[in-house]
Amino acid sequence: MKKSQRKWIVFGLLPVAAFAGWGLSRVYQNAPSTQLTAAATEALAADGMTYVNKPAPNFQLLNAQGQPVSLTQYRGKVVVLTFFDPVCWWDCPLEAQELVDMNHVLGPLASHVQIIAVDANPEFHSLKDIQAFDTEHGLNSVPNFTYLTSPSVSTLSRVWHNYYEYVHVPKYGMVQHADVFWLISPKGREVWLSNPEAQTKYIGGTAELLATYVAKILHQPLPDVANPSNNLGQGVWQSIGPSYALVGNGLSTWSISPYQGYRTVERSLSGGNTWQIVTPEAMTQRGGIEVEPTGANSAWALVGAYGYQVDPVLRTTTNSGQTWSAPLVIPGPLPPRALHPLVASSQETAWVISDHELLRTTTGGQTWTTLAHNVPWMPEASLSQQPQQGLWMGGQIHSGSKAYLWSWGGKTFTQVPLPVPTSWAHQSLLVMAPTWQSASQGEVAVVWTHHGQEWLIWDRTSNGGKTWQRATVPLQIQGNPYAAVSVNGDVGYALTASGHINAWTWSQNTWHEEIMHLPAGTPVALDVANNGHVMVMTRQDQMTILWDSQNNGTTWTPHHLP
């Protein structure tokens, strides 16, 4: 995993530390004349902006076309200098997006700015490597951006040394290097140093922060861009699957949680008491991952496409994730922001939506048959299988006159209406693929987001989906809806906005607080097993913790993920 070496920059480098000692105290004395936006102020607190004021060491490297480029040839322009690993799939793509967005905020001032990235990977530093990064992240169309490298690692090392760039190749994972932005004046002096937080929530703020300080160096006000933050960060990849999930047959034995931009898969072989990371290897998880269990120890894993991994990939396991099959490529894209485009009934049989087609395999993914063309693509699409019947698909409905599911019985997809409250009509709704208790009994969760608050209802069928009836009144819930609800036989559960677990028995007509006292932290996922075992995933102090209770929430046992 790539790490942002923040302490190394501030404390490990004597020249920078010398500046930081008095530079940080001068940030506000030298603050830009343009007032910082709220987002930029938040980024300033996270990223820092240290005043430096010393000559910028010159260098000469090669651009993506193999042409020599020196720093001094950009005298007269502000240079924003950073360091990218061309095979990085988290920090560097985020910072690339921040620089693109900085141009957007600068407007016409961007013509007075040159953005330079220097290769920061001693293993991958060929022209082909940096060309691939430029293409992958749309930097080819940024006229004031250039990515520089050298066939000589010693030449690159001198640049790293002169700009105090820490570069380390670990035994496993991505190259570790410092995330920095140097702002160099038109006269060739280092003026400001920022150490950005590689988090999506800071993308727009960091872009505005950089633009503001660039404008200060140019002695120009920023152009009046209406609501710039609304258009920033749009190029960041939206990966498949929920960020947090508890999945399994009966008792939850699989979990998904994020770690520094990746999705990791954990498996419990002890009923939730201990957990082991079993993420499939040899591919990036930044495209997102979905796990579909098919037995006590078997499962499918669908990994979304990203970067060099240009197509979604399937893996299978029969030993609880200790080993996975070789990657099986699914040609064509998945639906936009798909959450569960895969459903499986066994280790041999599975269905997936890809490239507007419904595909099925009965050979464990070795061969695929197209069952339907022109499949309706819905954002946040999800699939489920009705026992001994066909498939059902849900997703995001944008301001339609009604809520609906798509049913596939073997030939075509048919739209099936769902009842919702009158106030929910003509609103954007999230309809999840149904949960089936039998071939005739099933439940579907429908979520309406209103003023940032999410409300849940369940509809139910007892005739195999021919008709659906309202089963619950609305309940305000918390977190990703796919991870905040669980169905256990005749009872539905949900994480509420008040921090409880509420339950609804289908024969009743009211929600009741099933568990009032949840563990510490922010609950992000829920699962209730057939034996009443309750499992809750929480986030606390940037850690993911799994809690389980076998006495209806009276006591909770924590399990820290590895």
C-alpha cells in the first residue's frame, strides 16, 4: 500500500524543517489576497502550505514524447511540481484530479502556469509507463501538464534528492513516496510547499487551495467561477460495490471494507470471532469488489475494472479465500456505479450484467452465454435470483412517476411496478434487488433520500413477484442502504439514524427498537443471522471494527480487522 510520508517531509528533512519552523507561523502573514473558500480552508488544515522562498534546483528529464525538458525553460510561469508513480492507483490519480481541477479554478490564469510531474518509481519509469498514466487519467488533454522521467534511475534520484522526495520500494505493494506540491515562482524560486491528503473529500478543496496560492504568486485575483466546488472531483473513479458490507449464507462470514482506497475482503472461519484478509491477489481493488458466497467455503469475487485492468474480472474460491482461481475476464463495462451486478447459484453457475448484456456461465466462468441484449442499465444496479425462477434487477430510479423492478424470466426484462408512499412519487429512488425467502415470498427495500436523510420502506410479495404490497411505514436509516438493512426470515432489520437497530415483523404494522445500544463508533454495516446472531461493522478513529452479539445487543464482542 502506498503511504503518504507526511512526518518525513515535516520532520525528517532538515532544509524543509528549517523552513517549516518559521514558515508555518508565516502562512497567514503571507496568506493570499483572495479569500479562501470553506473547502480550501479545510484543505489548508489538512494539507498545510509552508512558505519556503529558496532557489528551485534545475533538472533536465524527458517528457512523454521522449523530448528533453528542463525546469528553467518555464521561467516566466508559475510551476506546480509534484511526483507521480505511474502505476499508482490511489494517491497519484487523486492528485492528478486535483491538478486538473486547479486549472478549472484558475480559468484564464492557467495559461501562466506549468504543471510538472516527475516519475517517482525506480521500477516503472519508461516512456511507455508515463504515457499509460497520462492516457488513463486524461492528462493528455491538459495543455499545461507534462510528465517527466529518465531511463536512468540515478538521474531521477538526483531530482528526488534535490526536492527531498522520499521513494521506497517495499517488498509488497505500491511504491512509497512523499505526496507534495511545490509552487515555484516565475523567477525560479520555491515559494510554497504543500503536503496533500490523498482523500476524496479534500479533492475540491485542495484544488481551490492550490489555485489561490498560485494566484498569489502571480499577484492576480482568482477569476469569478460560480460554485467551483460543484464541478470538482468529477473524474474520480466510482467503483462497484458498497464500501462496507457483511455478506454470507446465514451467519455473516465475509466482510468488505476500504483501506487507503482499496477494498479488502475478510473471512471468518470461527463464526466471527477471528478474521483473516483473503482479498484476491494480483489485481487492483480500487475498481471495487463484490463477494457472492455459494456455500460454506465457496464464493465468487467480482472486481471492477480500473486502469491497466481494463475489464472486470471474476475469481472463485472453494477454500474460504485461501486461494482463488486465475482471473476470468468479463469483456465490456459493468453498469455505472454498479453495486451487485453478479449473482451466483453455485460454483459453476452465475449471471452478470456486462456491456448491456446478461451473461450466464455454467462452467465456473470458463465460458459465457449471452441470454439477453439491450439490458436496461440502471445506476447502482443490483441482481438477485428467485429460487427455481428467474432474475430480478433493481437500481437507481431518477425522478420517475413510479418505483419499479426489472424481472427476467428467460426471454426479456419486464418492468414490475412497486407501491411507495404518495410523497415519494416523481422522486429519485433506490430500489434494491429483492431478497427471497422462497420462490413465492420475497422483500424489496426502497430508499428515498430527502435533504440528505435516507428513508426506507419494504415492499413484499407472496405470489412470486406478480404483485407487491407495502409492508412497512418509512423509517429513517443511516449509512449505505445496501449495508444498513438485513432480512432474517420473517423479520427485517435496519440501522436507524438514531443509532439503533429497528426490526419489523411482516405480520405487524410498526417498527420497534430491537437493539437500543450499539457499539461505539459509526455503524456502517449490519447482518442478522438465522440463529439471532447480530453483527455490526463500525468505523472508529479510522479503524474498522466488527462487533457481534448473541444476546440481542446486551453485550458486544469486538473484532479488529487485520
